[in-house]
Amino acid sequence: MLALAFATAGTRAQNKTTAERLGDPPDSKLLIVLADHLAVAHSVETASFNALNKKAITSASIMVPCAWLTEVTSYAKDHPDTDLGLHLTSPANGKRIAGGRRNQKTKSQASSIPPAICGGTLSPRPAI
């Protein structure tokens, strides 16, 4: 009988909503605010690290690979309890990240475009 009580209690604990696990009513609406695009620019890091240090936000996502990745890794080493996730990107996807807009009209033009300048953090891009 005691084993059944423990088994039932364990199942109930696993069925709790995130809100309940945080101490809120089960039907609560939760707002998650995170710092996005760490490593894109020094100004982003300055604002995000300030907010993380003041507990205004509790998590952030790091764009990899991007120009300021070294600065973010230093912060992560100094703050091991900070919740940091990865926001993976493609440096040649036609969007503005760490090197500007890419114009890839043809394969020959695309292969002649140099990889993004990221302070040495990017590997050379293979020919397309």
C-alpha cells in the first residue's frame, strides 16, 4: 500500500504544469523573456549581461557563429549558473548577421564571396 502511495505521488509530481512547478496556479500564463542574439554586437552583450546580472532576465541565446562569440564565452565561464542556449545560424543565409547581406545570384558569385569577418571565429567556407 505504501509503495502504491509513493508511485501515485511520483506520477502526480510529473504531471504538474510548469506554472505549478514554479508555485503558481496550474492555469497561469507565464511570460518568458530572454536576451536573444548574444554575440552579434558588443552593445547587445553590454545590455544583455547587465540585465542578466541584475536578474531582470534569467536566460539568453547565443548566436553561433558571430563576431563577439569570444566575449560571450568569457562571460559564460565567469557566470556558470547563467542559463545560456544556442541560436544556430548560417553565415551565408542571405540575412544580416556578422558580415552583412550576401548576394548569391549564381554559384560562381557565391563562391567568390569571402566568409563573414568574425574576429577569426569562423572557419573558411567551403566552395559552393
